[in-house]
Amino acid sequence: MRDPNTPTAARWRYIGPGIVAAATGVGAGDLVATLIAGSRFGYALLWAAVIGCVVKIALAEGAARYHLATGSTLFQGWRSLGRWTGWYFGAYVLVWGFIYGATAMSATALPLAALFPVLPLWGWAVVAGLTGFLFVWFNRYLVFEAAMKLLVAVMFVVMIGLAILVAPRLPEVIAGLAPRVPQGSLFYTLALIGGVGGTITTAAYGYWVDAKGWRGPAWMGVMRLDNHVAYIVTGLFVIAMLIVGAELLYGAQVALSSGDRGLLDLGDILAERFGRPIAIVFLLGFAASAFSSLLGVWHGVSLMFADFVAHSRGTASSAEGEGSLPFRAYLLWLTFPPMALLFLDRPFFLVILYGAFGAFFMPFLAVTLLLLLNRRDMPVEGRSGWLSNGVLAIAALLFVALCGQQLWELVRG
């Protein structure tokens, strides 16, 4: 496990951090956004989902490449750009974590409440939050990775199986790979490109690479394979949901509820068309998707926060990771204060706030990666080429536009 210089075929057994990133990044919000895009525009925006995966490959690969090439964490790189990055990240991660904690618990509770109506929605949300909290508190990375792989397996079988079940029209699927923007679809196009596969968790990928024990430039090849596999899996999830939206909803012009509740509507449609057992299987896949996102953030962003605190204090060491006091403090912050928001019983309101705050991070990540990966002191192995720089520059512009769009939508109400 500790020899990166193996043939490509043998590197497949190392795959792990990328699967964690994929499971974390593809949450219920991504699935419902893709489903609604398919229900409104058929296969016309399929190309945008594919482009979104390419963009996130570049961002996650850049973050992990910085870790491996320099031996430093991404937050150390941010600090080298100026103290403002520390203030930005510190304020962002506290506000975002409070909102995301409630959002993740609510999203996980929706399918559980539908499957097992023995508790109210807020009750299942509390159960989901406490389960994630206890699991991450008492386990380390390798156990966490194994659990995430299991959840991804459930998601993959359910979502891909569902796409096959609805019998997609392959000529139209292929035609959807040709870029076009139907009238009224600009926002959905940008959201598909920018929303596939996570926000702050894209930056967490480098921390999971480090937790896996991959350190030094020798692991670049393994990391890239791992990252590519992750976003191929992500792409398949998103394409599967777009197919379901296009085949089940587009022709019938069925409208879904806003936010994650749209997936519950899909469960009802599946029950009506294919029977209750298929709907139950889908709800299990929905629950696996939502809970994997919760677990991933509980672990990955807590690692980032621990690194932030350590370097802010000037006391960074190998002990400032899993199980450290800052790690556990942020885990507590994600779990317990956000429970107060659960009693608002407005999951969609939380999704809007999460999206708005999430939009702030991606422009920051893309711009800072461009700066860090092109510095003169960056080792040759870590420097960006023209292709990486081009994708990162396009990503930066895209996320600035998305940030403005989401803020406008929030202000406009």
C-alpha cells in the first residue's frame, strides 16, 4: 500500500480518497437540480453535466497536487498569499458549517421519514446528525473510507439501475452531448457546470489524500487516477438522474417540489409507475447519497478546520488532524448548534442559504489555486500547464458568475 511506483493496473487497489470526494460532493441537492434540469429541458443540458465533472477534476486535482508537490497543506498555501485568506476562510467555514449542518441533517431525514414514519422530520434529522457525529468522532480515516465506499456502492447500483429501468433513448442521450443552451436554461446550465460534485469538499480532497498516507510527488500518478475515477463516478450519477428526469418527467411536464423534497416527489412517481418496491429502493439510494455527504463534510471539513486553527496559532503538527481538539470542536459545531434550525421546518430555506454561502467558496478556490500553482517557488512536479491553467481560469469566471446569480436569487426572493 505504500509503494506508489507500481504499474497502472496495480494502482486501482489504492483508489479511495476520490471515492470519498465523489460521495461527499454528490448530495441530494445535486441530484434534484439535475433531475429538474432533465424534467424541463430533456437531454439538452447533458453536456453541461459532463463539463461540470471536468471542471471539478481540475479543481480537486489542483488542490491535491499542491499537497503532494509542496508537502504543505492547502491552508498553508492560502496563508502565504496573505493574512486576508485566513480571515476569509475562518469566517466562511464557521457560517457555512452552521448552515450546512442543518441542511445535511434535513436532507438525510427526508427519505428516512418517508421510509420509516415513526419519527417526525426533525427527529430523523437529529438521529442523522448524531449518527454522523459519533461515527466520525470514534473512527479514523480508513474506517471512514470503507463506510463511504459502501454508501457509494448503494448509490451507484440504485441510480444507474434506475436510469436503465426508465429505458433511455440512446440517440437523444448522444445528441445531448452537443453544447446548446435552450431558451430559459442559462441558470440551469451554469448550475449543472458549477454544482456537480461539491463546494468546499473539493478542497478537502487534498486532506483526504494526506490522511490516506499519500505524501510526496511520487504519488501524483495514483492521485490523478483516483481523482479521475471519482469524477467519472460523479458524472455517471448526474447523467443517470438527468436521464430519469428526461424520461419520466420531461414529456409528461410533471413539476417537482423545490429543494430536496423533489426527490420525494420522484419516489411517488416511481411507486405509481413501477410499484412501491422500486420507490423504496430509490429512497434507500437517496438516503445513502444524503448521508454520505453528511459524513464527508463532518470528516473532511473538520480536518480543514483543524489545519486552519493549527496554522493560525503557529502550532501545526501531525497531531493537529483527526481526533485533535480543533477537529472535534468543529465536529461539535457542525452537529449541535445547527439543530436549532431544524425546528424551522423549512429545509428549502436552508438549501437556499447553503447554496448562497457555498457560492462564495468556489471563486476563492479557483483563483487561489491559479496563484499557488503558478508561483516561481512551486516545484516543477506541481506546476500547472496551459490546460490546467485554462480550465482553472474558466472555472474562476464561471463561479464568479454563479456567485452573483445565487446572491441575486437570494435577494430577489
